[in-house]
Amino acid sequence: MKRKVYIGLFVIFALGVAFLFHMLLEISVIDLLARDFELFGLGLSWQDWFFIHKVAAVSLEILGFFGGIYFGKKFANYFHY
């Protein structure tokens, strides 16, 4: 029972870390694009950037979920005594 709780807590933690990483990355990219879209836009339109954002956001959520499961299983043995 404790092992499942540890894994669940690691999943919540990893999703939080993925969300914070997403937030910091998004703020910095939007700041660059808002300053000079012609220079930092890489020749992409706003619709392309929205698509990249959606793909990256879902990828980070999936990575956070499965990373939380992996590290939860890995470290549950250290915490479970």
C-alpha cells in the first residue's frame, strides 16, 4: 500500500515539475517572440507556434507522468522500510 502511495506522490511531483518547466519555457519563448517576431519567429506563423505549443505541452505531461511512475518505482524501495 505504501509503495502505491509513494508512486502516486512521485507522479504528482513529476507533473508539477513538468508544469513548472513548461511555464518557464513558455514565458521565455513568448517574451522573445513578442520582442521581435521577425527575428525569433524562425519563419513560422503564429498558428505554427500554437501547434508546437500543444505538442510540447502534451509531451511534457506524458513525460512527467511516466517519469513519475519510473522514479516512484525506483525510489519506493529506499523509502519503504
